[in-house]
Amino acid sequence: MKKLTFVLVLVLILAFGLASVAYAITNGEPDDGRHPYVTLLVFGWETPDGFVPGWRCSGALIAPDVVLTAGHCTDGATGARVWFEEGPVEWGTWEPSDTSPTCAGETGYPCTGDAAGTPNTNPKYRSDENPYGGGNGLPAFSYRDVGVVVLDVAESGITPADLPDAGLVDTLKNKTDVDFVGYGVQYQAQIPGNELPQPPPYYRWTGPRARMYAPSQMVSGNFVHSAEYMRLSLNPGGGKGGTCFGDSGGPDLLGDTNTVLAVNSYVTNINCSGVGYSSRVDIPEILTWINTFMTQP
């Protein structure tokens, strides 16, 4: 995924203290407790010396011990840390200049969380079996972009989000209301080009790592890839909002409900505007795979 031409709604670690900001790219607002099941996740590697953080995403608790997220978030990770607090979450002592930080004996984001868990990636993620052909082309690079994190200890104090009925997205009309919730960046900083850290333009993005909410809409109920993806408006104005880096894996909720229709997968430009694409979780095969991780009664 790190070699893709298209921009994943990915976590590329953003922690520089930027002098000023332009505007709220996602056009969101603090969640204010409306979606406590939406989580901040940091993925990385479990080592004998401690957890080594690598990148961050968003997700949704769908069972007391299962968090739903994107496959490009779980892919390659052997460990995860999860936060349920609305934030802003403390960054802690780790800085992005540290190439291989470990968290043994440290506290604070992104080393420790409210829970730890094991990442699992859908076995067909980016598979050559996808109907769009091999290679990294759109949209084969994000085929079945779904993952889950199984928590070491179940979370008993939060009511999980709901999974959709199979095929629900196919019944929704164009401009159906959809709610975005995630911990992604919100602002593009105004930085002179000769002062922009490399590689640009990712470090232009910033904002508190807090749970944010924004309403949006489906762009179209039927398009060439609609059997696998939802296409959604990003920051269209008129009180609507969108997703950006760090919102990967966050839930796209049927408007004013707790039903997860899809998880944020990728955007098609660096400005996180126009339209974004999310991997549907109402596909019967996806639902069957997710349910293999769910807590049994």
C-alpha cells in the first residue's frame, strides 16, 4: 500500500508542531459522546523489548472484544493498541523522528492504550482473485480492504456498533445520509514550500487526535465498483464533511444510526476532497468472515 499512486486514507504519522492552520479539511465537529464505540488504533509490532508503533487508524467496536477497521491498517502488523477516549489523546514521549521506538517502560500515545489486541486481515485483501485484475491499479489495490482487531480483554463498558444486514447498501438511494466518525487529521497548515518537511505534502496535515464527527452522503448508489465499495462525498460544503489521513478503517454509519455500512478505504487526491471510497462490510462473504471473530453467547 505504501507504493500506491492513489492516496489511502492512511495514517502516515503526523506529529509535527505546525505554526498555523488554514481550515478544517474534514469540516467536522467534536463527537461529544455520540459514538463511544469508535476507536483510535495504533498498529505496529510486538517485540521482546516491547510494542513498536508504526501507524494509526480509526475503527469501531462491533463486539466486546472485536474492533472493525481497514485491511490496509491491519496488514503487516503483529500488534495493536486501542483507545476509547474521545481525546485529544496525549501524544506521549514518542516522536516521529524516532525510527524504531519501543514502548517498554513508557506511557502515553502511541505506546499504550486502553486495550491491546491482535490484528487480522481479510484473506482476500489485495488478492489476485479480485474481479478487477492483478497489480496495484484502482481498485484492485484495496480489494476487500477489511480487518479486525481481537482484543486481549473484552470491553464491557461500551455498547458496540451494529453490523448491517447482507446487501443493505444495495437498497440505499443516491444521497442517502452517512455519518463519518474518526480520529484523522483536520487541518492543512500554511507552510512555505522551502520549510515543508519531506516528503511533502503529508506533513502539511495536522489536528488534534480526537474523535470527530461529520455528516455526509452517498454520491451514487450504483457505479462500476459498487459491488465492493461505497462512494461518498468528502467535504462538499453545506454543513457536510469528509474523511482524511488517520480516518482509515473508521466506520461509515447509516445516517443517525449505529449501523456500520463500510470502512474508510481510500481517497483519490491529496487534498482529501471530492469523493472517497469505502469497503463495504455488508457483502455476505465479508460478514461471514467478520462473524468468525465475534464473541459467542
